[in-house]
Amino acid sequence: MAELKDKISALCPQPQFDSEGEFLLVTVDDAQWHALAVALKEQLHFDQLMALVGMDWKDSLGCMYYLTNTATQEIIHVKVATTDREKPMLHSVSDVWAVANFQEREAYDFFGIVFINHPDMRRFFLRSDWVGHPLRKDYDENPELNPLRLDDEPNEDYTCTWVEDENGKVTKVDKKVFEDDEYVINIGPQHPSTHGVMRYRTSLDGEIVKKVDVVSGYIHRGIEKLCEGLTYPQTLLYTERMDYMAAHINRHCLCLCIEKALGIEVPHRAELIRLMMDELMRLSSHLLSYGCLTMDQGATTAFFYGFRERELIYDIFDRTCGARMSMSYATIGGVVADVHPDFVKDVRHACDVIEKNLKEYHQLFTGNVIARNRMIGVGLLSREQAIDYAITGPSGRASGVHCDVRKTHPYSLYDEFEFDEVLDTAGDSMARYMVRMREMEQSIKILRQACDKLEAEEGNEFVAPKVPKLIKLPAGHWYQQVEASRGTFGVYIESDGDPKPFQKPYRMHFQSPCFNLVGVVDLTCRDNMIADLITITASIDFVIPDIDR
Amino acid sequence: MEVKKPHIKSMKYEDFKDNEYIDQLVAELNAGGVNVVVGKLDQLLNWSRSNSLWPFCFGTSCCAIEFMCLGAARYDMARFGAEVARNSPRQADYIMCQGTITYRMAPALKRLYEQMAEPKYVIACGACTVSGGPFKNSYCVVKGIDEIIPVDVYLPGCPPRPEAMFYALMQLQRKIKVTKFLGGANRKEKRLEYVTDGKD
């Protein structure tokens, strides 16, 4: 860490360091930030922006940037703030890391921070006529300001860029989203193949897609704001309703983050149960994505096969947790209750059945001529692009990015298990599909090992014995990431160390994998046929509530 | 002619938990008096309508996954004649609203509802659509879709199990069986009020 400090000091005059937390914190002025960002990327190879967390520290507004070096897996975070609350402005880094494009739009929407030189400074989640920025601490929650509007929302034909001239004067430049002679068709928000309520404004030249403007926010539920009004154990429920196909994993992540902050040691058996639930969830998620991808290409039969096996997994959840979806099973310090007596037997059975049927899936779909023609070489995403857009999970690994958090930063008990990180290099729709299919085999492998371990485990401990009744975090901030079924899921918690008995988080941010995935829709669909837009988005496989939160 | 209590094949009348409102609807119809010819024709219409309900695919979040399970092999919606999920509101009979409706989505939902052909029905599926559910305190979540469109059946749960979805579907079938379409539809006026509400 000291070595890194010296290197960064050489890049930029007088940065402030704080190495007390888990990662090195660098605080810089906004004026130096853009130059430092370029240097960090080009000289120190911090080539991926993992998370961008907008913050309101009451006296100042700003952002936390979590950066990672994909070669060494080193992580640092940079704090940039401005004290101007009336017209907060920061320099955009969307030209350095492409993923910052949507991330900064989110920060603008939530905090009103304008990013200078950002190419497309529009709101991301809320309607264009929304008053105020909801995550600011001084936000006026008066429902009369933002009533339920039933009139149709106007199309945003113009966007703007805030340009800075040599004297430091910032001016707003309007520009058009689509040119006058472009032929734009609208897909969504209600469309069966967008996998939820997502809207693409698509510019076409004949049948070829020229540009996709993603309009998101149709299922933006304000989870981050809601979390600020609840105690820590209460916030757990929202994690399951973001990416409902990774409910256990997301909840596990938030539990890990709170446990890290409190220093709670989770019993080995409890952690093992959580890990098994995570892997079952991953299987269920990949089976669903198989079903949806096939159905989007017209192979309805394959959809039924995928759902047949998912019911097996749902039965296991049902017996142990008492619910098929939104299980609310993991808790701070372990799990809520012990597993069902037949749990291990059921898991072994499910593993056997799914392993046997995976061959059937390949017979049904993988070798199909139509499927191969529609997926091979379509929707290409290169390794560099995947890193630039912070694409993780199966979609990232299909482009050859080594990004499985279970391997790069082993959490839970993953370092005790033997499994392979599935990698492909093609980066097309077929590779993304195949990575998922092969990952299911790895999940089965992990589950089988876990079954043996759970049987060998003595006692029936399922929760840490000393979890405080009232969860109170010391002042500070923490970041935890896990490998969710669609990519790296991160939780950022900032606590002000409030001494009140029912402490609420000062800020909680969820860095969802699907938010980054939707950023490449424009890139991958460009110059492809309009019909391939559906296949490509299905192979990227995002869950809309996870994007919008 | 006397209007009888609705009977559906799948479940006995007594086994349903909330029969009061069905009783009330039957009493209302009987009080108005029903012509035998029109009544018989109505029964035929109701029988056919209640057994071929085509849903409109409208899933915004978690409940949509359970709805997909409903369509898959184990639960098999086809047993109720409701498997033909339509992607266009023009072709659907009822809209099963699965998932939270936010302020941004609300105008779209209202428009989709208005595009459906009469007779049309709404099932509010899941806690979010009934009352806002876990997101009730949010700044941009509609507190129950009955603020926007009229609802026929409320189905709680987060998300409801497929069995619960069948229960809601059967409730809707029973409701359709005691509707009077000919000679004065007993629900039409209320719907029109809703439709004109937003425009004036």
C-alpha cells in the first residue's frame, strides 16, 4: 500500500491518503481529478471503475470512485467532493472509463451533481419533469411537488453537455439525441422481449440498428432512499427484490458487509449453508436465463425444460425457507433457521437431475442451426470493451475477462472449494450462452463438495451466538462485493456512528451488475439487425429491477 | 329467472374464503329481476368467457417470474383455459399486473388498460400492486394500482405462490359468472368514470 501511495503522489500534487479502511482512500480536488484519473488508468492500470457512489455529506456533495486493476486485482477508492450545494459540478470521467457514462447520469439524477464534459447529461431514473434530487439530504418530500402524473411523459429529444472553456467558465450546450433524418422506433416499456419494463429508442437504417437510446427508470422504486429510513436488519429485505434471480446472493452480500463493519464471526456451518443457497440460486438463475433466451428465439419447448428443473430448486427453498422466491433466509450472523432435515438429500438429487438434463438442453438447443446462426458472431463485445464498461459475470467472462469474485477476492468459504472459473474468448451471444451452461456444471461441482462438508459438520450451529440485538455500526464506510448470478454485486454502506438505539444507515448504495450490463446495449446492437437486438439483450441477460433499483 | 350462485369446476363454492361479495352480487342481480331468455344467454356468455380468459403479459418485477412458473409444466395454466398469454392489450381479456408500478410506469399502465377491449378485468397481483407493499414509503411508487385503474381481484403476497394466483384466477371466473352483460351491464358505468377521470 505504501508503494502505491508513492506512485500516486508522483502523479498528482498533494493528494490526501487514508489507509485505515480496507482499501486505500485517495482524496483529491475536483480540479486535479480528471488528470489523475487518466494517469491512474494509463500508468497504474486501474482500468475498471467498479462503482461510483454519489454522496451527500451535508457540508459537501461528491462521489466515491472504486477502481480496480484487472491484472493485479488491487482496489483503491477516490473521493472527490465539492462544497457548492447550489450548483454542484464535478469533472466527468466518462471519457476515461466508459461505464461512468450511466453511473454519472445516476449521480446527477439522485444528487443533482452536474458532470462537466459528460456527453449526455440527462436524468436516468426519474421523469424529466421531476422536481428535486431525491437522495439529497435536503430533498423536499412534499407529494404536491411530485404528484402521480397520469399524462404521458414527453420524449426527450434534446440532451446537453456542460462544456468548460479555457478560463474555467462552464456553459450548457444543447444537442439532439437523434438527428432529424433518423428513423426512430420505440421498443418498450411494455414489450415481452425486454424482460421487464425497459424502453429502447432505436434508430434504424432499413433493418440495421444505428443507435439505441436506453430509457430506464420504469421500475425505479427508490430502494437506496428507503434504506436510509430503516434499521440495518430491516434493509435486508430490499436486496432480494432488486435482482430477484439472485435474491440469496444479494442478501448474503449485505449481511457480509454489515458483519465486516461489526466484526462478527459467522460460524463455519452457517456460512456453508449460505454458500449452498447462493449456488442453488445461481443454478436457478442460469436455468431461467436459458429458458428466456430460448423462448426469445422461438424455442418454446426449451423454456419448459428449463422451468422443469427450476421447480426442483424452488422445492428446496420452499422446504427450508418457507418461500419459493424472496426467501429472507440469510441474516446478520448466519441464517434465520436451520436447514430442513432432508436438505442435503434434496440438493444431491437436484444436482443429479440437472447434471443429467444439461445434456438434453444442449441436444435441444445448442446444436440447432437457427440458434447457431442467430448467436455465433452476433453482439460482439471485446475484452477491452468489457473492462471499459465494467461488464462482469458470465457476460464479462464470455469476453475473456477474469472477473469471478469467487476467485479474485474469495469471500465466504469459496477458497475451500475446488472449481474452475469459466472463461471464453469469443465475446458473442453464443459465448455468453455457453458460459452460463458451463457455469451450471461448476455450481453442481461446488454443491456436491458442500454437501459432503455439511454432512461432516458437527453440531447444528446456524447463527453466530453473539449478534447484538440492536445493530449499531461505528462511523465509517465499507464496500463488499460478491459474485451474483449476473456479475459483481457490491454494497456500499456509510455510517455516521449515530448513538441512537435504532441506528439507520447514512447512505447505502447497491452497485448492481445489470446497471453496467445495460450500458453495452447500444455498443453491441449497433450495426446488427433489429431482430438481433432481442437475442443480444437476452444473452446479456439483465434483470430490469436490478438496473433501476 | 333466478340467478344462481356461481359454480366452477375446480373448487367448491363453500371452500372459497370470501363469498360475501359474490353473495352480494347475486342478490343485486336478483333484486333487479332477470328475463329468462336474456338470462340464459347471459349464462352461456359467462360460461364461455370465464373459461377462456386470456391474460395480458404485464410483468414488471418478481411476480412475473412466478407467473412464468404458472405457465410452465408443473402448474400449467392451460387447465383453466388461461394459457394464451397475449402481448398486445387488444387481444387480452384481463390484465394481471405483476410487480410494482412506479410514477414513470403509471401513465403507460393506464394507457394499456384503456387499449384493452371490453369486457376487461384486472387482477392486482402482489403486495406492491395492492398497496405499494414494501415500497409504500417510496417517493415514486404508486400506492396500489386502484389509484389508476379499477381492480377486480386483489391478490396479496410478495410474491404470491402460483397456487394463490390460481385462487385469484378462480375468483375472477366466479365474478364473471355473476355479471350481467345483456340488458344493462351492471359494471360499465363505473369503468367509464375511471376512463374519463384522467382526461378531464
